[in-house]
Amino acid sequence: MIILKHILVIAAILIAELTLGTGTVAAQEADVRVVIKDHKFVPAEITVPAGKKIKLIVENQDATAEEFESYELNREKVVPAKGQITIFVGPLSAGRYSFFGDFHKDTAKGVLIVQ
Ligand SMILES: [Cu+2]
């Protein structure tokens, strides 16, 4: 993806996080964690409840940066080497929402299963 698009997406997410007040404890929130290891998502399938805001923590255990990206979820965020990021999505309707690592597309694939 092009750099300008990345900057716009990151800016939009930052504004959304500021507006929504990241860090507030929402009763209707579900927390899930996924790890990036050897350029793969572990687990590759994550099941979350429908109709709830999802706090997705992405931890990168690799020595290289990765980018969490999902067209379905409209999210794109760099995960630094040995670092972690938090992504908020939802509330979502039931279905499958695929995501991938944009820097290692061949191996880093996953799906958020909402039910
Ligand atoms: Cu990208």
C-alpha cells in the first residue's frame, strides 16, 4: 500500500482513538490477544462475540516489524519488532473477517470469527 494511504489511515485511527477515549473501561468490550511469531499469526483463528466492541492486542515476537492489515475491518497498523499494538473494532455482526500481515503476506494470515 502507498505511504500516503498509511499516514491517512493512521491519522484517522489516532483521531478516532482520541475521540472515543482509549483507556475507558467499557462493559460491552471483549479483549483478545494474537501473537505474531515466525511471520504467522498465533492463533490464526480468533473467535469473538458479535455485537461487542473488540479490543485486539497484537503482540509481535519477531525481530522484524509487521503490519496488521484487514480490508474487512478497515484497519492497518504497524506492529514494531518485539512490540505490541492495540486495535479496536466493532461492534461487529456475525461473520468472518480476514486479516493479514502486509509485510509477510504469504505466511501471516488470520481470520476473526464473529459469532
Ligand atoms: Cu499496508
